[in-house]
Amino acid sequence: STARKTREKLSSSFEKLQSQIAELRRRIAEREDVSHKQECPVCGSPLDSDEAHSRIDVQIESWKKDLVGLLRESKNTNANLRDGETELASAES
């Protein structure tokens, strides 16, 4: 049915969003850990300059804004998914 297909599409979108949110949170946490170090633990680049700290801070802030958008989209998708499940249950009864 159309309701079932819509629910499946929303469910898939919601799962994809959750994956993107988890990945972004991981990246933010890693950058926050690195922001207080003197050198990058991955490549060894010096991180002891104001420019390096500023660049990391800008990146973290950008990702946090992206995270807010993904969380909002996830909340809306989840609400639509719940509404669709209610409609599907009503249609099946």
C-alpha cells in the first residue's frame, strides 16, 4: 500500500539520518580532543598556533550547526514516521 511504502521510505530516511548524526558527533568529539593538543595525533602537524586553533574551532562550529540541522530533520522525520504508523494501523483495522 501507499502508506506502507511511505513508512518504509521515512524509516530508511530516519536510519540514514541517525547514521549521519552519529558520524558527525564522532567527528566533533575527535576535533574537540585534538583542539587542545600541541600536534595532530594522526599526521603530526603542529597545532600550537592561533591559526590552527582557529581553523579547528571554525570547523567544530560548522559541524555543530550541521548537527543541529540533522537533529531537527531527524525529529521531523520521526514525527512523520509515527504519524504514518498511526495512519497505517488505522487503515489496517
